[in-house]
Amino acid sequence: VFSHACMAQRRIAGLVLLLHVSIVEVDSNPSCANVPVPLRFDCHPEQNATESNCQLRGCCWLALDEKSLHGEAVPFCFYPGDSGYRVTDLQSTKFGLNASLKLDSQGGPYGNDVKRLAMMVVMETETRLHVKIFDPSSERFEVPIPTPPSNHKVFQTSYTVGYTEYPFGFSVTRNSTNTVVFNSSVGRFIFEDQFLQISSILPSFHLYGLGEHVAPLKLDLNWKVMSLFARDRLTPEGETHNLYGVHPFYLNIENDGNANGVFLLNSNAMDIVLQPAPAITYRTIGGILDFYIFLGPTPGDVIQQYTEVIGRTFMPPYWGLGFHLCRWGYRSLDSTREVVRAMQLAGIPQDTQWNDIDYMDGSRDFTYNNYTFAGLPEFVEELHRNGMHYVVILDPGISNSQGAGNYPPYDDGIKMDIFIKKASGELLVGRVWPGLTSFPDFFHPSADEYWLEQIKTFHKKVPFDGLWIVSLVLYGSFQGRC
């Protein structure tokens, strides 16, 4: 790494003084033979890579005899590191800087490259940096959640932002130790219509997060691919399988004990590749690259800075911290009542009883079975008299096959126009527990009102104390195209 002070100072004179940004150039044009094995970033993530296909992408090919030397996980086809976007303009702003990027080499492997990009760097707080890379000429999907606004200038930060002019990359350095916590001047930066990719060197091997997966607390960086795409999976089968949650956030403990965190605000399906450089690669199929980088310096500080962006965990009720009993398979109210009685006879503490989908009428939300769970409201009142609480499950799918006027949760959803639709304007219909199902759009402005009214109406029938919100993903089989 060497200072590129002359050019940088001519182009952005005053930026360092105003924003505490220093500009750094990184030599990133090694030949294929000089790329160390841990720094080989996969140029052909699909199966059945061949030397000819690899070379068509302008990439380096790993000889087969070298494969046996380094193990099968090492990519055969990897980027040479001398292509991508070029920084064509850089301007200081009130809160950071803006840059223009131009594709100045062969495009990505799948076509429809966005030739010109914009980068917005906002120094939001002393310890939080916001970097956003997007197509300035075309609107793309961005996760519609509120994030903290930048409404005042930060005069002192604990980090320094750098960049490479070509091929483009940006870096973030901790001022107190000169540790580079993020450096994307490696691999190949790609921004196509349906394939976005960016890589970064990690400051250490101590990496945590990137859920939801079944994996050790400390992640393995030995050529691992972790997929993020929410789905209902009954039995987790290892770290390579995507599960219910999508959390593109990691916590990294640096070798000196300081901590940093990185959050990519993107809800599209993505793969995250970990390799022993150590390094990380993000590959996603849509949206924009919207990064928040947190400088801690303690792990607790990083988590606080992260939740300041995404929202704090709500304070649970005191009884919610007690002893709860829950499972699927209590087929009747008699069975549920017997379980509570058995707990009491055995002297086992119990504060709250739960019921899974068994209590519903035909697996439909906001109903209970008047035959197998007859007397449910009275049972809940009995629990309350004994100082206990009651929780029921609630699914996000609403049955749509009852006929007009026969199932108010669906009728109300139609009136409020809050169900997810296909591109054609027709309702998106899935088949889940109750059969044909529609899904309320949680981003619809009236979604909160819809759920609140349905919950209030059902609570008048069954005075539950809490709701078990499950499977907040579109799941099941679907009719037609989304």
C-alpha cells in the first residue's frame, strides 16, 4: 500500500481537512501466477468450469496438478485483479463524499452490466460509516425500512476512508491502530442487473454472524459458501443450508482485540463466500450495495451501533422471561389441560402454556376449533386465575378459499388491498397449512392496521397474552409466476 497523495490532493483538496478522509492507492494488478492461493476469488461460481469458459471471462485458470496440491475447495477459475470500474469523479459533500464509477473493462459473466454507478459515502457518526453504491439512472429495489438520518456534520471520526482509482475499491481503516477493517480492492467488483459482487479482505480470522445457519459460533473461513434466502426448513442440516432468518451482518474481532461489524442492507437472495485470505465475498441477485460499517471498538459497542440502524430489540414483559412449555401435537384442549395439570403435580415450575397450530379451525388464523378446543377461552381465564399466561401461534398466510363473507381476515385483506400480488396484478397464491393462501404485504402502509384489527377481534374471543409469530417468509407451493 502506498500513498497516492499528489493526485488525491489535487483532485479533492480540502476533503481531508473537512472530512478527515485520506486517499490511498493500492497496487492491484498482479499477474495470474502471482496471485496467492488464499487470494484467489472465484470467477466461475457455477459448476462445470472449464479453462475455455474461464478465459472467455478474462480470468485465470488453476491447473489441475495445482488442484491436488491445494485441495478441491480452491477455485479453478479466479480473477486476475486488473479489471472493473474506474473512479471518474470525486466530490466532497456536507456529510462525506460522492463518486462516479465507470465500467472500464470487460463486463461481468451474465450480461446487462450497469456501465455507470454512483457511490455515496456518509460519515454518519464517529463510529458508523454508510457506503451506498447504486445505479443513478435507474431505480432499483431498496429495503424499505427506516434508518437513522444524517442531519449533522461529523467533524471527528475513528476511521479513515480510502479508495483505489482503478480497479475501483474502497477501504476503511481504524485510526487508533491503522488496522484496515474493510478493503474491497480485491477480487472483482461486478454490478449487473441481476448479479452484484464485491469482496473484501478481513483483518482477522475471528468472524461471527451471517445467519441464519447451523454452524459453530466462530465461522470457518476455509472456502465456505453460506447462502442467505429465508425459507421454512423443518430440520436444519448444517451451515450450507439457508434457514428462516436472513442477517447479512458479521462481527469481526481484530487481532488486537478491537471489534468491527459490517451490515449489508440487501434482502435479495445472496451467497457469502469465506476464504482463508482471510476474505469475504458478497454475491446477490438484485438491489443495491448498501453497507454500514461499525467501528466499535468493543463487541458490545458494535452490536449497539448495529441495532441503532436496524432497530432495538423490544423490552419483553417480565412474565415472558419465565418458564414456558410449547410443542406441536397437543391435539385437543383436553390434552393441553392435562399437560398443565401434570406439570403442577410434578412440581415443575410453569409460567406460560403455548399452543401450536392444533388449536385452529382448519389451520386458519384467528380461529379456534369449536370441537377439539371447545372451551378454550374459559381455559385461558383459568390459567390467568392461577397466575399463568397463554400464547398461541400465528402464521402470516391467510386462507383465501372460504368464499366471500365467510372468513373476515381474508375479506378485510381484500377490502384493504394489502395482499402480495404478481407482476400481472393478480394475487400471489400459495398452498400452505390451510390450503390456498394469500400473504399480507408487511411493507404495505395499511399492514399494521390490518394485523392490529384482526388481533384485537380474535383477542375478544380468546384472551391470549402473546402471539408466536412463525415463518415470516413466503413458503409453500405457488401458482404461476411471482
